[in-house]
Amino acid sequence: MTAKKKIGILGASGYTGADAVRLLARHPNAEIAALTANTHAGKAMQEVFPHFFMLDLPRLTEWEKVDWTKLDAVLCGLPHGTTQEIIAAVIASNPSIKILDMSADFRLRDMDVYANWYGHEHRAAKLQAEAVYGLTEFYRKQIAAARLIACPGCYPTAVLLALVPLARAKLIDVDDLVIDAKSGVTGSGRGLKQNTLFSEAGEGLSAYAVGSHRHSPEIEQEIGVAAGSSVTVNFTPHLIPMSRGELCTSYVKLKSCSADDLRQALANAYRDEPFVHVAKKGVVPQTQNVRGSNYVQIGVFADRIKNRAIVISVLDNLVKGSAGQAIQNMNLMLGFPETTGLEQLALFP
Amino acid sequence: MTAKKKIGILGASGYTGADAVRLLARHPNAEIAALTANTHAGKAMQEVFPHFFMLDLPRLTEWEKVDWTKLDAVLCGLPHGTTQEIIAAVIASNPSIKILDMSADFRLRDMDVYANWYGHEHRAAKLQAEAVYGLTEFYRKQIAAARLIACPGCYPTAVLLALVPLARAKLIDVDDLVIDAKSGVTGSGRGLKQNTLFSEAGEGLSAYAVGSHRHSPEIEQEIGVAAGSSVTVNFTPHLIPMSRGELCTSYVKLKSCSADDLRQALANAYRDEPFVHVAKKGVVPQTQNVRGSNYVQIGVFADRIKNRAIVISVLDNLVKGSAGQAIQNMNLMLGFPETTGLEQLALFP
Amino acid sequence: MTAKKKIGILGASGYTGADAVRLLARHPNAEIAALTANTHAGKAMQEVFPHFFMLDLPRLTEWEKVDWTKLDAVLCGLPHGTTQEIIAAVIASNPSIKILDMSADFRLRDMDVYANWYGHEHRAAKLQAEAVYGLTEFYRKQIAAARLIACPGCYPTAVLLALVPLARAKLIDVDDLVIDAKSGVTGSGRGLKQNTLFSEAGEGLSAYAVGSHRHSPEIEQEIGVAAGSSVTVNFTPHLIPMSRGELCTSYVKLKSCSADDLRQALANAYRDEPFVHVAKKGVVPQTQNVRGSNYVQIGVFADRIKNRAIVISVLDNLVKGSAGQAIQNMNLMLGFPETTGLEQLALFP
Amino acid sequence: MTAKKKIGILGASGYTGADAVRLLARHPNAEIAALTANTHAGKAMQEVFPHFFMLDLPRLTEWEKVDWTKLDAVLCGLPHGTTQEIIAAVIASNPSIKILDMSADFRLRDMDVYANWYGHEHRAAKLQAEAVYGLTEFYRKQIAAARLIACPGCYPTAVLLALVPLARAKLIDVDDLVIDAKSGVTGSGRGLKQNTLFSEAGEGLSAYAVGSHRHSPEIEQEIGVAAGSSVTVNFTPHLIPMSRGELCTSYVKLKSCSADDLRQALANAYRDEPFVHVAKKGVVPQTQNVRGSNYVQIGVFADRIKNRAIVISVLDNLVKGSAGQAIQNMNLMLGFPETTGLEQLALFP
């Protein structure tokens, strides 16, 4: 048996941090060696997340106090903005550490686009240049060889897995994409906001960030890469009264092909993928099918409007949409089988 | 004080029937004089809906046993298909009774479209000819003068209130409409189905009836009327883990105008409407705002894609989407102020 | 038609304040004349509660800026502690104003008990002496004649309506009361707390404040009055993943009588009460039956243990448990029929 | 690597059957070799539970068509009543097969008590004699040596783990036990019932089977064994609007000891147990902490009433309350480490 690799988690008091702990605690080749959460420094992890009562975990600490030279990899679940400088400091302290950033800080390759959407200049431009976009299924080789992975956002993961193979194959018109996205409330994080209180978000539904959600440029960047052209998409997210899960309904215009052709193209693209499954004709993906798991399910449907189709993709925003995909990438970077620690099935009901 | 009008409810053991009881029981000019539910005939209404424990209501009876000549109006919450023949029989028994049909049976004017979507010839073709489509805001005069009202479906009400004024004014391209609809679980009725069990529908989300929902032809009929042309729309409904509420996100292509123009056109159209409100720029409609009420809220948003906009409309599927709108129409037909008994505010939280 | 009475609401940005607005806005004899919320002063009420989009309401203001001499009554939904001094100031400014306090500040008659449970001396001892405990069904006469009403807590309302008639009639042993209480999340208010986030409170269940909930002394005070002795009860609340509603399961020891005797005693006690209903034998109360309404439902069940019974009571914590009961009392104080504006039925489903 | 044991599941179309599949599909020593569901025979498991889309599973078949001689063990998730005869037939066909019955059919040792609660004579009296009650923590040795295990009900598991050590140690008065139990909706199974529809069970709460729940005799049997006397308990279950999870609040009378003594006694009893954890003083168990996992959390609290205490226990009704405990027992019977395949952590949020 090989020694376990030592993993740290930056921002362990948030939901993505906690889901990383959930998965890593049962990962056969990983040891959780450091947990940071500056506002909760000094506390036991169980004070912050009591569902870990049965685990023996390191205490939460300030990130500045971690000895990064002792770690093999770090998953970063910090809010965007501060992440850039902290990751730069971590790498300065241990240049061979593997970084899995689950924030948005290194996802946009174009610095101007970043500045435009985030309202400030990028604070680690040099690192940005080496960051690999961590959508495992499309960047597997680059990820395995990289030091810094910008794990995709939850929505982009769901949308890009559904659309990139279609854009690459020129089966759809990338200038006419309407993406109606729906997410559970964990997508808003653990911060205290009035609209995510149970009594506000429960038994109701609304759109949010209409026309202005920061996952738009990330989707456009990668569909643009796939299509070989600059792309603008409609992306409209909605807040759903459930905790986990995400469903994206993408309305596409066909280029001389049928909905069945789209389904076949996706099935071919994901034939050997362990986590991405294309549903048979007539099977409707639902978030219940992937809750708590790293799996993605995609379905394709003919539209009643001629030359249009509907592509529906579902995932768990905290797993394949965040911590699970980060660990999938970590496995590649550390030389473990890609599925290690990630084959847990959906919790249904 | 005028004598109260005597109202019957056909199909009182379903959710729309129950919501009609909830509203009529406190309607100052109405008396609930008959409740039918053939499978529960003989029971007290409270055995079927225990939340009416404080009311004195007629017992549930078979519809054949009601003396229709004693009634002024009847609301019909039966499943589609059987409704046509029962309503024909009721009218035969009392030709001056007012009928508010909440089923789909008289909504489609084109008999071939009906047969095509419902799989059988219409069984009351003559009555269909006199039926008025009960979307109050657009057919007010005809409703006031009619005997038989085909109250619109919940989704069509939400969609048509959002889009008809825009189609009429030729502000949008009616051949490029993508309508992503989301509904609470009561939209599926009270029948026992596995997918509406709490443990199945809770904490999850899926599309359903993709490309085949029977509200499509109804939407197309009325947008066609507004636009003066035959129309095919994309209409894709989703099942949301909440009981009440419906939100329709309509993606529209603009015809030489802006999102602000759309909002202004809607505001003008509904300036004097008691139940339809157009949200100010930047205000996002949410189903929480209309839960349990007869109100509709509509918001308009610019899309990031040039020449496109997003129109969001919300309502309570059992109130303005069904029983409330039926009573609104009933008020018109019986000569009461249109808002009588319907001004209850949303129950939030 | 008599002129409407002018009503103010202190603390209108909380849930009890909002529910008071919901009810008063449709109250035929009331006009909402002032809304205070110091942290939101200057905003439209609709910015704080968008579901009031269809109402014309006064702007939120600081309580110090209200001209109390213009008002006939005020409902107070402020947090406990600060309420005492503000109410004292309001009364100083307008000694004939009617005060309906929905906070806990004037509920405990014993100053020492207050200080013990709330950690500070009472700040308006003189007013406390004139305050009437606002459980309408038991203090109707005193309420009608009073100036300052301490409306009961939501749990005490549910528990006392179930147990006081039994304690008065000496049918139960008041020294052996186990009260297992369950409440929806609105019971925790609108303040931002981690445990009331949707993702934390949803799909789960816990007890809270075990052995230390501040509604205990209030329950003990009133059961003590009914029994004519000092009483200590077990009161254990639980947080339920729903927004509204409260169910209290009271386990009682019988004194030479049967469960049927208890039911009969309660039925006799509430025979003429408009809002309190005793369920027939075998009918199980559920919070769904009272959601959004001012009604209370009580059921009595034999225990398998000899000489024990179970009394179950349900109400909506924001209505009969707070704003509804306040308005019920207000009606008494202002000379309106007690049920005015409160007969809305439960919203089910 | 040893060959995997072949496991069958009787009644695989129910929730307990599905959770057994979820766990066994990732169990390193188990192979799912047969799935039965007579009403769905011939279907793929994925047609019945689409969340297994990524698994290769045997088709559902009639139980009569399974070759039981090829199987090492079978988990039985059939409804009570029919189970007795089917298990008798399975054992007749393969006398050395290990049976893990998750139904109630073999839990009650006293045939008269069984007949009294279930309304018919036991149909496999001889097998009942050899059945071992499968509460792993108390019957570990007998389970390892047995052929037929009657796995406990979900409620009894939660209650007995909380109370048996206290009853054994004579720390509590077993003649004064009030157990207020709360369960998620999956506890009612997957059958179609009106009260478990989303729109009925959601946003509400009720007691059920007050004084008559069939888990009562099971609890009384085992507390009786622990106390060495015949026992009658109050057991009152409530239906909570969540899918999974169970919380039992047990109100106990102390025998010359304190709440701290109870906690210590439980901590001692479970010191070496992998799945049962006693919370530190002040930590409140919540079902969120165990959702989807085989863990149990127990907390003890002093009551305000002298000489009384409150014991709160939580578990996931489908895991430790059913399929998980069955697999825990199966591991013992087949010689695997007891925790194999069961260490998945709670899914929170």
C-alpha cells in the first residue's frame, strides 16, 4: 500500500469545502492534512459542520499558519477575489504543490474579460497563464500535467458537457443558444443572505442575475473554443427550492441534423467517460438521479419547432459541479485512477 | 343586501375544486349550494379536505343527483374528456346556468387540433362553438355575455398575459418563441402518481412532457389570434419541488425595439387591470409574491444577446391559473364587481 | 360607513409585521397609517416585502418619526428587550393609543421570572402592571377594556388552548406535563442565522433550546393560573422543515377520567369560539389545516398507557400565534366584531 | 481477492430495496445477483429507479423464478404479511442461504402479540423460533451465527439504541416512557397514498397512528428484555416534510441519577461501536448529520422537571433504520468486517 497523499482544503467552512471533506475522508489514497477557515480558526471542524461527528479531522486554522511544504495538493473553496493572492502565496511557499481551485479566480483566460466581469484587475496574471481549465472530460491531458487547475463553475460544467461536443461537430448554431438554468440553494453558498433563508427560498421560485450571471463569460469562453469563434449566449439562472442539484435546459438551433443526431454525437463523445451518461431517447434527466454523486446525465429532445432541439443536463452542483470534479482532477494530477473515491451513487430518495 | 347566488362545483375533491371552495366560502355574494365528486359521493367535504373543518358545506354527491335548475352557476374541476358530456347534460337540464369550465375540454376552437392533441373527437361540438376562452383580461366583454367559459390552463394564463400584448403590437417575432415553464406539484393534480410523491418530487427537479405538453396548442391558438398568423412555439415545462406557483421564462426576439419598450407596452396594456402587475425595471418576479392570490406579476429583462429579451411571469396555478380566474369570470357573468372575493394577498412567507 | 381606524405597525420588516400588513390591508375597518423599521427607514415596504407589490402603503420610517397622536392602535413586532422602552415612549406620546405587543416583553407578570429568563430587569415595570395577557379566548373581557395587550407567544397559544380548560377542570395532573412542540422555520424570524438557511434547515430536523426555551415560563404562568398552583412543565421545541405552522403534542396524566372526557371538556369550552375547533374522535389535527389562517384545531387521543392521554393542537405561528391574534384583540379593543378581517381559510395545498 | 458473495434482493422496487442496491453496488465483497419485484417483473431496474442509470444490474424478475441455490444471502424488502411464506419457500429451496428480512414479519417473538397487532396468525411459526432480532449492537453474536435475521424497524432502532442501555442499567423508569417520534416521508414507503403526495405532505406536519403504531410492540419487547419486565410505552409518531431521517425524543424519569449519568452510560455502552455516537453535552443531534449514512447520533439533556431527562436519537430510516443495518448484519453473517460498504458519510447539505 502506498502512503496516502496529504491534502489541504482552503475555505473548509463553506459547502464546497465540506463536500470535499466528505469525499476525501473516504478516499483511499488521501489524507486530510490541513483545513483552513480564517473566521473559524481554532474550532473543531465538527463545530462548523456537525455531520462530521464521527471523523478525526485537523482543527480549522488560518491559512497563513499552514505549512504548505508538507502538503501534496490543496483544494481551494474560498470566495473569488481573495483566492488569487492566497494561491500565489501557497505556490510561492511550495512550488510543487498541486492546486485545485474551486473558485472563479482562474477560469477566464482573457484578462480583460475577467476585469470586466469582476470589477478589478486580475491579481495573479502570471499564474493565470499556467492555469488549466479543469473540465476533466475535455482537458484531461493538460490537467494531468498541470500545477494549477481552475475547476469550472457548476453551471458551466452542466452546460459545456451538454454543448461542447455539439459545437465542435458544428451540429448547432452557437449564435442562437438559450440556456435556462435551475439550481438548488447551495449554489448560493453558506453565507447569510436573506433570499436563501428557508422561509424565503422555500415553496417558491425566481430567476436571478438575469443577463448578468458571472458564469456567462465562462460558458462563452469554452463554447467559443469549441466552435472556433466568439460567442454570446443567453444564460438565465433560477433558484429552486431544493438544496443540491442543477438542471440546464439548453435550446439549440440545428444545422442540417436532427435531435437524434445530437444524441448520437453526445453518446459517441462520452462512450468511455465514467461520469457522463447520455440518456436513451425518451428518458428525462432529473437532478434526483445524481444527488450527492459525481455523475452527469444528459438527454436530448426534439422540439416541436422545426430545426430546433432541447438538451437537458443535470448534475450535483457541489460534486461534479465543484468538489467532486476537483477530486477527479486531483486524481489525475497525483496519478490515481480518475474515479477513485468518487463512485458513490446518487442518494435517492 | 341581495340574495346570494347559488354556485355548484363539479369535481370538488380535486385541488382546483378545493380552491374554488376556499374562495367561494368567503365570497360575499356566493353560496356553495352543491359539491359533486362521484368517487367520494356521500362523504362530508371535510373527510376529503380536512382543512375545511370550520365550514358548513353540502355533502359530496354524484353529479347526476344535483338539481341543476336550482343553481345559478357551476364551476367545473373535472378531468378533461368526461367534462364535455357532463356539461352538455347540465346545460340541457338548466339552459340558463352559467358554466365556468376549469378543464381543457372547451379551450381549443379548432376541432381538428383538439382531436389531434386529445386523441378523440370532441363530444360537444355545438357547445364548443359558443364557448368563450376565459382569459379575463382579453375577453372580458365576451365573457360577461356568455354562458359557457373555457377557463385557460395555468401555463397559458401565465404565458399569454406576458406575450399577447407584445404579439398584438408586433414587438416580438412570434415565430421564435422559447418558453421555459416551471410549475409546482399541484399542477399535476391530486391523483395518485409515483412522480408526485413527496419522496420523489422533493429535493429534485426535472422537465416533463418535453415537446408534447397539451398546453402548447392553447398557447399557440391565442398567440396566433394576437399576431394574426399561425404560430408554433417551444414550450417546455419543468416540475419544481413546491406545491403552488408557476413561473414562465419566455425568450423573445425583438422587432426593432428594446426590452424597455416591451415593459412599457405591458404596463400600458395592464394599467387598469386589478390583478396583473408589471414590475419596475430591475424587479424580479417570484412565485412567492403571488402564492394563494389571484395576482400575476410580469417582469421584462434585456438579454445579453442583441435584439433579444426575457419576459418572466408568475402566478398561482390554482388561483389565477384556475379557480381564481374562474371566479373572476363568474363575477363578470353574474354582475358582481370583478374583484369580489379575490383580493386576498399572497401568503408569504 | 364608519371611518377606518388608523393603525401603525412597529417593526414592519419582520415576518409578524408583514403578516399584520397582509391581514390589515384587507381589514374593512382598518387603515395602515404607519410602518416602522429603523434599519430600513426610507424604503418602500415593497423593497422589503415584494409580495405587497399591489398595495399602496406608507413608507417605512423610524419609529421616533411617527406622530403617534394620529393613530388609534399599534401592533408591535419588535424583538424583545427594546420593546419595553419604545412602547413606553409611544404611550407617553399618546396615552389613549391601543397597544398590541407581539413581542415577549409584557407577557410575564412576575418581574423576577422575567429577569431570570431575559437576563435583565424589566424596563417598564409600571406598564407591565396594566398589561393584559392577550390569549383572547381566556381574557376577552379584560382585553376589551385594556390599553396594553401582551399577545402570547406562538407555542403558548397552541399549548394553553389545549391544556388550560383541562387544568381548570382538574382533569389532568399539571405536575406531569410533557409538551413536545414542533414549529416551522418562520418561528425563528427573519434575522440571518445559519441554522435557518434553506440548505441547513431543509430535509432535516432537530430539537433546539432543550430545557431552556423562553416560552416555558409563559406556559407555566398560565397553566399555573388555571390550576391554581405553581407549575413546572417539560417543553421541548423542534425545528421542522416548513415555513409556517406549529404542532404541540402534549402528553398528560389523567385524573379519574378518560381521553373522551378531555375531548368533551374542550368541546364544551370552545363551543362558541369562532377560531378554536375541537376535532371529532379519530380526526388528527395537521398544520396544513390552518396554514395562513387564524384557526386552531385540537384533537385528543387515548394513550396505550392507562390513565394517560395525548392532546394535539395546531395553529399558524404567524397568524393565531402572532399577528392574527393581535388583530383579534385589536378588534375587541376598537369595538369591531372579533372575527373582522380574520376569516380567511387555510391555504391548502 | 476473494470471490464476491452473491446477494439477492426481494422487493427491489421499494425504497428499502433501492437503498440496499445503492449500498451493495459499491460493496467490495458483494455482487447483486438477483432482484425481484413481481409487479415490475421483466423491467430493467433503471425503469423503476432511474438513478441507477450508470449500473449494470440484473433485470427485475418474479421471486418464484429466482434460483435461490445460487445465492449466498438475500435481503427482503417486501411488505409485511406476504414475507413469511416467501421466506419459508426461499429457505426450503436453499437451507443454507442467509436471510436479512427488513419487513416486520419475524420481529415479534410472542406469537400472540404478533396476531394481535397484525390481525392474523403467524404463517411461519417454526422459522420465527430461529429468527434473531437484528439490532446489531445488542445481538451481534447471535446474528453472526444465525440464518434468519429480523432486522428492526426504523423507529425501534432509534428508540432502542437510545434506551436499552439505560433500561439495562436500571437508570430510568421503564413504566414511564413517552416517546415522541418524527419521521421523513420515505418511512411510508413508495406505495401510492394520498397523504404522502408532495402537495399533501409538504409544508405541513401531523401525528399519525396515535396509540396504534405497529412499532410499539417491537419497542416494548426489547425494552422489556432489557429491563427484565413487561413494559408498555407511549409511542407517538409524526410525519415530517422531508424524505429521509428520523428523530425520536424520549422523555424519561430518572432513578436516582442525573442526565449526565445517562449520557455517560450511553457513552460507555457505545465506546467501541463504529456506527453509534453519543454527542457531547450540549450538542443537539439532528437528522441532517446522518442523512444517507449508517450512523446514529444520541444526545442526552436535563429536563427542567426534577428527576426527568430527555434522550434524542437520530438516524436515516432507510440506512441504519433498514437497508444499512441489514447489510451490517449481512457482513457479520458472511464473515466480512462489519463496516464494509457502510462508511459513507452523511450527505449534508
